[in-house]
Amino acid sequence: MQIGIIGLGKMGGNMAERLRRAGHDVVGYDRHPEVSDVADLDELVQRLQAPRAVWVMVPAGDATRATVDKLCEALSPGDIVVDGGNSHYLDDKKHADQLGERGIGFVDAGVSGGVWGLQNGYALMVGGDAENVGRLMPIFDSLKPEGEDGFVHAGTVGAGHFAKMVHNGIEYGMMQAFAEGWELLEATDIVTDVPGTFASWRTGTVIRSWLLDLLVRALDQDPDLAELKGYAEDSGEGRWTVQAAVDHAVPLPAITAALFARFSSRQDDSPAMKMVAALRNQFGGHAVTSVEGQHAKGADAPGADVTPPFQGGH
Amino acid sequence: MQIGIIGLGKMGGNMAERLRRAGHDVVGYDRHPEVSDVADLDELVQRLQAPRAVWVMVPAGDATRATVDKLCEALSPGDIVVDGGNSHYLDDKKHADQLGERGIGFVDAGVSGGVWGLQNGYALMVGGDAENVGRLMPIFDSLKPEGEDGFVHAGTVGAGHFAKMVHNGIEYGMMQAFAEGWELLEATDIVTDVPGTFASWRTGTVIRSWLLDLLVRALDQDPDLAELKGYAEDSGEGRWTVQAAVDHAVPLPAITAALFARFSSRQDDSPAMKMVAALRNQFGGHAVTSVEGQHAKGADAPGADVTPPFQGGH
Amino acid sequence: MQIGIIGLGKMGGNMAERLRRAGHDVVGYDRHPEVSDVADLDELVQRLQAPRAVWVMVPAGDATRATVDKLCEALSPGDIVVDGGNSHYLDDKKHADQLGERGIGFVDAGVSGGVWGLQNGYALMVGGDAENVGRLMPIFDSLKPEGEDGFVHAGTVGAGHFAKMVHNGIEYGMMQAFAEGWELLEATDIVTDVPGTFASWRTGTVIRSWLLDLLVRALDQDPDLAELKGYAEDSGEGRWTVQAAVDHAVPLPAITAALFARFSSRQDDSPAMKMVAALRNQFGGHAVTSVEGQHAKGADAPGADVTPPFQGGH
Amino acid sequence: MQIGIIGLGKMGGNMAERLRRAGHDVVGYDRHPEVSDVADLDELVQRLQAPRAVWVMVPAGDATRATVDKLCEALSPGDIVVDGGNSHYLDDKKHADQLGERGIGFVDAGVSGGVWGLQNGYALMVGGDAENVGRLMPIFDSLKPEGEDGFVHAGTVGAGHFAKMVHNGIEYGMMQAFAEGWELLEATDIVTDVPGTFASWRTGTVIRSWLLDLLVRALDQDPDLAELKGYAEDSGEGRWTVQAAVDHAVPLPAITAALFARFSSRQDDSPAMKMVAALRNQFGGHAVTSVEGQHAKGADAPGADVTPPFQGGH
């Protein structure tokens, strides 16, 4: 079928290519003219035959919002917009309502696949009403990996991005579990063949997984990870997972631990631990030095104005 | 080769069977005579030709210690004992030293595989010196799954059980990550096809894994897990992982969160949360009722003896 | 000075009373006519002399928003509104902007004190510009406890509620720390005089605090907390603290642990732990029973379709 | 009464001084002759009249064990040994049994007080049988702070050190709660007077405490804690608290978070986060670069041997 794609970066460009290989008529627009099939968004709309389908694959947030605004004006009733970016699930409802007022359909699609997607297909989680999702099935069928899995119509508008968000939350937790296990093995020196141990786990164990395969590959390239800094960005979806959990009173200790570990990894020094050090100084051994140093000055010794109120309080 | 196996329960029995199918000469002893090949441990030793290899597959702790004590007396210099149970890695060193004084070798083997091991093989992590491990390789080769993975000589004595312990710690963290993601999906009602969403993730995503396959199977059998109580035992190895981390000053937040979640799952009511409730009662709305009820009694009103010391303290 | 107070519940009513005792001219409005000085909000405004000061003490969220909407119409340029409820700090900016367009000032005030506030005073954290805060100082001075502490002008609009929010987050963490310590003492039976131990800590230790005093009082009334359920609500501010931390990439593990413990305390059964139990069933001992039970049925045995893909994958 | 004290360091020396000021006959021994009253431990024993009381105040672990060994030989039936150091509670039982075989009594004493103890007294938590504790009450009464609190006979042998251990665990959690709150305030810049905010909380709030007083003092000396590194040692008792909790299946999330935060604070770089970074590289954007770089080399491109097994597996 015919589809327009807005945003021909790493993800959008490969998806367009995969769809073309599958025989679809793809018209791509990108703000970089050298990769764009059309001069602007208006020409994209003109090139598509109604009822149109337009897949938006631009950064979440402002860029997606601006694109939806423009499409809301340029498209016609009966057209459909798909947001395949990493939008927050609460934005989907807004976009669906905004487009819906003009009779334009909306589907949100969480897309997983990264650099292997072009060849192996993209895992898709989509949200929207059945009719809109149904019209887009030829596209979804070509994008998804072969086999029975890799695609789900997860629910109404927002469900696709919500599912993708939770997927990423689980991913955070799993990566953290592997990372902690590796650190413990490295720290203890009891297991002397750490890469071999991880490699052995790829068969017959409970933890065999694609992440384990990647971990083994990483240790194969750099057995001590000596080339790397212990620094990890977070993509936004980990934060949204924790915030959604807090909104809904769901305890999420392991995934949250993974998120906080990433936050900490980006700090040169921990402010909280400065405060812990400061408190230890106040009541502990370091303070002794200060006490002795300050005794000469007289009344300013630690404890002088601190302890008595509590001391006498009981 | 010839090997004695002590303990022919679910694990030991299947391992004996797998070794026999591979052509090994297995002599098994179990305290239940109906499954045992010999009357007692002495007969087991007599039936084996020196230098002997004896695989101990009994519960960790007292049972394993008692078995090692007996073997220390019954075996001869040059024999080897393998502890394939779930022993603590610090016990391995003690057993190796104890047996070593009599010239008997020792190898510890962490074994993974559960109910599929007989058919598919057991993942093995072994610790010991190279000569002892080398002599046992025919046994390890037959027990392990086909292919290049599934076996590692992880280090010297203790390394096998340590590796298995860390494997289980990682497993705790991964299971918790999946469990948290499922709870969030169930709690929010945004994704309406939760089993389908997990099923879709089996292809093309970062989190594809054997645990995900098991999770999909579990939801297939019981989509809401309505048949289950939220109650999870811990095997001991999760605790040891956390304790080893604490001993070595390694932060392990996600794995520890998984362990604590299991502890909590077995409490009818949380004592800690009783205390939180009690504290909230003391300073909050509930206390108001008490205050009013006690005002008639006069001086016993809350706050009377609590607040003034701090109030006046500053 | 003269002040209007909207909302004469437990907090607002006591604050009005404390201000009257201090000689201020308080006009109170409440939707319950029996406690209200005026018939409606319009009469409240009429009774106050310009430039007016109106303290809003109604539930955060819709009720506060609706009250601000009405005051925005009813008040005049030069008047000031104080939001003393538990509003989210991001709402403060909206209210300040909304009122500011009509020339009406806005100050947010985080108020702590609970049932002892009437007698001992209310700790106040306020946000707003210096002029508005300055005009209200006679009110703040009468509400706050005696002594030099108990009041802070924390920053511009929103800072008061933000400070109160962080205060409550710290409170969550401290309460959780005490509660965990108590649970450990109760669970181990090594310390046989638990209430006496906590009581002894009130003098000379690092953890002496008002919360410890409250804890001792609670154990004095009910030594095993046998009368209480391990169930704890959360006030909203704990959630906001965690969400603000996530927004700003600040790791907050202890406070978040406290929040999650409250979430868990309100669950009859843990959905996440159901999933952990389900996964354990799939690969563990329970599954054995099923395997044997189902072997008679043939191909449906667990593992049949699960294991091979991974088994053959390596 | 007469008492011997072994170990006249910062703690032991001040305790000896406090006891002398109270009129007790103190004979002190220290391996540094310049502060010791006697030449060696034998002379100490000779100088004391039977039945003797000897307070051991040396580092926990080897030093305490060695001292108990020597006292076991040098003392006589009817004498009492007090271990006032930071020993592990499980060591107490061993020491009590060892001394008990010779008819020598044993009491363990957890001691809190730090640099203010000499002047203000030491909070004491003691374990042992009633007779032994009773005999030492004159000493305890002089060491403890004035007032009714500051001393508890917590239970039998080990209970004193266990109580002190839990006290320190709670202390870890409380310090972490304050530290996290401070970091959040500093990170967000919404509250512009952070030291003033903490200072204000000293009166009328739920979190008023001695630690808050210390925190305010620390910020008074260094408002941004610019002089400090975010580095915090742990004393051992925090680790023991977590390990005791794990032993007894007690969830301790906030206190454990505090312990792990200290572990992390001492790492130059987080090994776990290196692994997270490595995994992100394997499946994410960075890997793209590698893929392109390696495509020229042919079959070695990432994904080639990683993806197919899982891809084809379903």
C-alpha cells in the first residue's frame, strides 16, 4: 500500500527501505533535502492518494507535536497518522483528540529493533481503534519480524507507547541484574574465568537471553570493559515507567534501582554522600580533630549548642 | 567412566540416568533402598575401582557435611569427591581442606537444569584444580547440554558454587523485572491485551529470553494468574549473593530488591508497616480522635510529654 | 492584621483560632455554615478591607483550583492569596500567573504541625516575592512556633510547597528506617526488651528525634502493635518527591523504598510476586508434578515448545 | 567500685576519665605505656581485687578475641568481662561460652556517644544475665547520661551489641533520608535558601532530630559542602544489620539502600554501570558505527551470530 513517512533518520530511513523492499509505495519526507523524496510536507500530502496514511518518525516531544500540528491542517478527514516515535503515552491521547476533531485517525506505535531492524524486522506494539489498526496491517506486517510474534495490537490509543515504555522498564531491570552479577564476580576474584562463565550460561540456564548474548559479545571484545566509563544515559522511557508506577501506586523497586543507578553513574560526585560525610564528621572521629582545634577558641566547640537541648529534653 | 553418585532424588536420579544413557558405569546410593544400587556407603566405595570418583548430590548444609565426613574416612588417597549440591562456596574450601589432608581431591559443581536436565543436559559451573577437573571431564561432557556452551571451569575450589550463586542472583533480578513490568501493565488498564503484549516481545526485542518464554506460557495457562498466591520462597542462593556483595562492599540494589520482595511476599502483614501506621497515628489525623477522647482525662493528652522537650529545645 | 481564611476544617479552623488568640481579625468561610463567619465567598471579600489577604486552606487539587478561580474574579488588584494547602509546587506557578494577570499577589505556604499546631504553632515554609511575603509576616509570625526556627522564606513562588514536599519525603525515609529497625528487632528475638531499647535511645544516641519519641509512645500504648494493620496511606507528597527526583535525575533510593513499602502495604496480594511464583512453577519443582501428570497426555508437557528453540540456538 | 579497663583510646580513655570523675577506682591498661596504669595485662589483674570486673574496649574482631583469650587465662572464677567494643553479636555467645567454662561472667555492651560522651554520658545497651548486669550497675549508672533514658538491659548475651547494631542501621537510613532530601533541594534550584529551610525545620516539624541539628551545623560551616568529597565509609554495623536481616528474611530496603549508597560512594567508577554501558553499546546507536566499520570486514558484523538464533527460535 501507499504510505508517507516523515523523518528519514536511522530508524525512519531503514523502515522506509524495508517497506519498499516489501513492495510498498513509500513517499518519504525529511528536513534534509538530500534524503527526502519531496520538498516539503505539503508536497508529501499531495503525492499521497486519499485516504492517506502518514507515519511520523521524528523525535518525541516538541518535534512530534509540531509535526502533528502541521498534519492536522494539511490532511483530510479519513486520513490516518501513525506516531512511531518514542512519545509519552499521555501525549497520544492529546494527538488523537486533536486529529479526531478534524476526522483524522491516529495510531501510536512503539517500535523496537534498533540497528538490526532493517534486516530482521521491527517489533511493533500498537494502540488505536480496530478500524485504523486494521487499515495499516499491510504496513505492520511488512515491518515486523517473520514469525507469529513481534506484533501486538495492545489496546486503544496510547497502549502501544505504554507497552513499549514498560518493555524498556523491564529492559532496565534485566540489564541492571546482569551488570550487578558481573560486578560481584569481578569484585570477588573467586571466579577467575568471568567471560567464560557468562558464555557458559548461554545454554541450559534460566538466564539465557539475548542480553546475555550481547554481554558475552561485549566481554569478548573487551574482557574487563577497560575501554568503557561507568556512565549510562537513560532514554526517558525508564523515567516514565517509574513515574507511571508512582502515579498508579505500583511498587517497582528493581526497575527503579536500575534507573537510579544510571542517574548516579552520571554524577562526578554524589551530593547525597557529601551530606552523609558531613553528618559523620559532625558526630564522629573527624569532629574530634575539630573539637581539639576549636577548644582553643573556646565556646565554639561542636556539641556546645547542639547537644544540650536534646540532652536536657528528657 | 565409572562414577558413584550419592543421592538419587529428582536431580541425582536424573543425572545418574543421563550418565548411564551416555555409557558410563554409574553406581548409585540413596538412603531409600528401593532406588539404591548398594546397601550403604561402604558398599558403594567397595564397588568402585580406585582411583574413585564420587558425586555427592544431597541437600546442602548438614547432609552434605555429614556425607563428606563419611567419605573422608571411607575413600582412599587419589580418589575425588564432587559436590554437585547447592553448597555455600565457603563450605567448599573447608571440604577441600578436610579431604585434602587425606589425599582426596575435591571439585565443586554448580548445576542448573531442573526438570529438563535429563533430556537437554545440565549447565555446569565447576571449581577445582585443573587435574581433578580434567579427570572428570568425561562425566561433565555427558551431563552438559550439546553445543559449545553449558560448561565452565570457573576457577579453583568454590568457584563453581560461587558462579552458580551469582547466576541465581541474576535470575532473581530478571524475574523481578518481568514481574514488576507485568504488575504495572495489569494495574494501569491501558494495555488491554497483556498476554498478547508479552507474547509479541518474544521476537525482535531486547528482552527476549527463556524467562519471557516461560512467562508467556504461564499467562497462556492462566491469563490473570488467578490461581496463584503472590508468595515466593527463596532458595538460599539469593541470600548468599546479597551477603557476598555486602561482604565485598558491592552495591546490588536490583538483586536485593528482588530478594526483599520475596521476603515480603511471605508475610501475612508487614511489621514495618505496622510501625509506619503507628507513627502516622501518633502525629496525624487518627491521633486527633485520641486527643479529644483523652482531653477529658486531662494531662495525658498526646503531645503533653512529647512536644515540650523539643519545643523548648530551640 | 485582618485576614480571610477559606476552609475551616481541622487545620484551617485551628489556624484561625491561633490567629485570633494572637489578636488578628480573622474572617472565616467554610461551606459548612455552622462553622462559617460568612454566607459565601463574596461576603468574605466584602468583609475584608482592601488590600485584602486571603488564606486558602482547602484540599489540594480541584478544590484549591476552584477556589483560586473564584478569588481571581472576586478579589481586586493589590490583594494577596496564600495557598496553605498541600498543593503541588507546579500548580503554584499557574495560580500565581493566573492571579498575577489581575494584579493579585500569590504566596504558597507549606504548613506542618498537625494536631499540636494550635497550641505549639505551625512550621511554615513559604514561597513568593519578598514584598508579598513581607506583607504577610504578622500572620506568619503568629502562626509559627516560638523561637527562631519554624519559618523560612524558601524562595519564589512554589518554593514553599516544594520545601514542604521534600520535608515529607525525608519524613518517609526516617519513618521507614525506624520501622525496619523495629521489624528486625521483633523478628530476631535476640533483644527481649524492644520497647525498653527504643526508650533508652532517646538520650545520648545519634537517632534521638521526635519520631523516636512518638515511636516509644506508640509502643507504650501497644507494645507489639497488635492493634494495628500493616497498612499505610501516602499523602501525595511522597509521590511528588519521587517524581520530582526522577524529573531531575536525582537518585532517591531510601525515600523511594519507603514510598514503595507503603504501596505494597495496601495490596492484599502482590501481583508481581504472583508472577515470580508463576515463573518458579514453570522451571522448578512444581512443574515436575505437572510434567509427570501431563506425560500421559503426550505432547503438551512443559518444555516441549519452550526449550528447543534456545537449546538449538547455540 | 573498682574496674579494670583495657584499651585507653579515644573511647576507652574518655570512659575511664568519666568513671574516675564519678569516684570509681579505675585501673587502665593500654599497649601504649604512656597512657597505661600498668605494665601488662597480668599486672592489671593483680591490681584488681576479686571478684574483678574488666571492661574490654579494643577494636572488634581479632584484637577483642585475643584479649578475651588472655583474660580467660588470667582471670578467676567469679570475675566478669564486659565487651564494650563494636563486636558482632554472634561473637558474644562464643566469648560467653569460652569464659563461662572457667566460671567467668560475660556482659556485652553497645556504647554510643562519640566525642560528647565524656561530658554528656554514653548511651548503653547491654546484654547478659541479670546477676552479671546487676553487679555492674554502678559502672553503667556513671557512664550513662543523666535522666531516665540512655541505658537498657536489652536481653541475654549478644542483645547489647545487637541493639547497638540495629541502632546504627536505623542511623544509616535516617542519614540517607536527610542526604537525599538535601540533594533534591540542591539539584532543583526551586528552593533558594536551602540552609535556611533545614534550619527552619528544627522546630515544629515531624523530622526534628539531633541529626537535623548536625546537618544545620554542617551547612552553617560550609553551605554547599564544597569542602567535602561524596565519600562515606561504613562502620561494619551497617553491613551486619543487612546480613542479619537477610539471615532472618526481614526486608530492609531503606537501610540497605543507605548501605549500598556508601559502597558506591567509594568507587571511582561503577563496574556495573560499565556493563550497562557495554550492553547499550551492543544494541544501540554506538553499535551502528561498529557495524558500519566492520561491514567491510564481512561476516564479523554484530548481529550476525547473535540475532539469528533468537530470531529463528520462534
